[in-house]
Amino acid sequence: MATNKNQEREAREARNRLKQYNARQTVHTTQTKRRKRDNVIAIAAVLVVAAAATFFQVSYFTAGPGAPVPSPTASAPVAENVGDVPSPALSENRTWTGTLTLNDVALSIELDGAAAPQGVASFVNDVQTGYLTGKTCHRLVDAPGSAQLIQCGSIDGVGGSDPEYSFGPVENAAANDLYTTGTIALARQADNGDSQGHQFFITFGDSTFPSDSAGGYTVIGKVTAGLEGLTKITSAGATTNEDGSTPPVIATTITAVTIK
């Protein structure tokens, strides 16, 4: 009998140990599953927060108050035009031909609206409105091998710029600062590419004009015939005044100008 009782007790204890083991295993399995689930939830939450932060950051710096202010690039400077400056479209991006007469010297000219649309548009507008006719040529420089030019178009006849008309930037500047014989280019103030206006110059000899901080000078075209006639004016030289101005000895006026 004692043996049977011992066997029953051992069997009962074995069953209890098995129940306890199974219970521990169940708890362990449950905890493991819970940890995995919690980890998944935590990772998902982190990803959601990160995505939201990225979205708001991108929105802030592209469309919101943190968006950078657009600024002009170096290849596309913004001109500070003053007055009734015509649209570059007036140049029609084409070649214009015509005649510019100084006193009785008729020069055949050609303008390149594709290379300098704003400059050509301004010159064409000056012709069409009659601004140039009657204006004088107030400056003559005759230094062979360095600079040879005659400059015309000032508002007051002695070199003054029109304070109500200016534009920029520089277009189609000469390569290597060399303005070959017959070049027609726009005059401007030193270091100010937005100071171009009605004044222009014609080179009657190869001339070198060093670029400054604004670049070179806008080349709008060239003289195609008649340049040798300018010697009627240039051969007399220039007068050097106390203020440094050098008007031609032979008073010179734009007597006529046509363009088409």
C-alpha cells in the first residue's frame, strides 16, 4: 500500500511540475510576442515621426516662410532700367540695315538684334522717335594703336547723359576687349552696366577698351561702308578742353539716320 501511495504522490508532483513548466512556457511565449509587437509599434511610430518631420521641413524650406528668396544668376543679371526703355522684342532678333549721316558723311550700318536685343531695340527706338537726328558728336579720340573713336548722342551736346533714360546689362561685349574698326557700341559710365542710354561710339581704327567690373561695352553693330569718309572729320583732330573733354575740331552733327 505504501508503495502505491508513494507512486501516486510522485505522479501528482510530476503532473504539478509539468503544469508549472507549461505555465512558465506560456508566460515566456506571451512576453516574447508582446515584446515583438511593442518593437514593431515603436519602429512604426519612429518612422511616422521621421516622415512627418521630413515633410514639414521640406514644406518649410520650399513653400513656407523658410523658402529661399529667388536671386538672379551671374549668367542672367537683372537690369535696373530707368525711363521708357523699349522691350528687347523691338529688335526682332534680326539684322537691321540703314544709313547714319554725320555732317555730310554717309555711313552704311548694320545692327545685330540677335546678339544685342536690348541695345539694338534702344537704338532703333531712338531712330524711330527722331531722338538721334540733330544730336552732336561731342567726343573724338584719335590714338592709333590704342583707341580711335567718335562718340555721339548726348542729350546736351557736350556729353551729358539723359537722367530719365538708362538700361542694362552689357550685351555682346567684344572678345579680348578688342573693338575692331567700324564697331558701333554703346557708351556707359565706368563700372555701371545699367548706365547705357542714347550715346554710342564708332571706332574708326582697332581699339582696345579694358573691361571693368561691369564688363565690356555692348556692341550693337558695325559700319559696313563709308568709314573712309570720316577722315573729313577725324583728320582735323580734337580740341582738348580744361575739363578733359575732347570734342572734334570740326563740329559734327547727326544730320540723318535711317533704319529698316
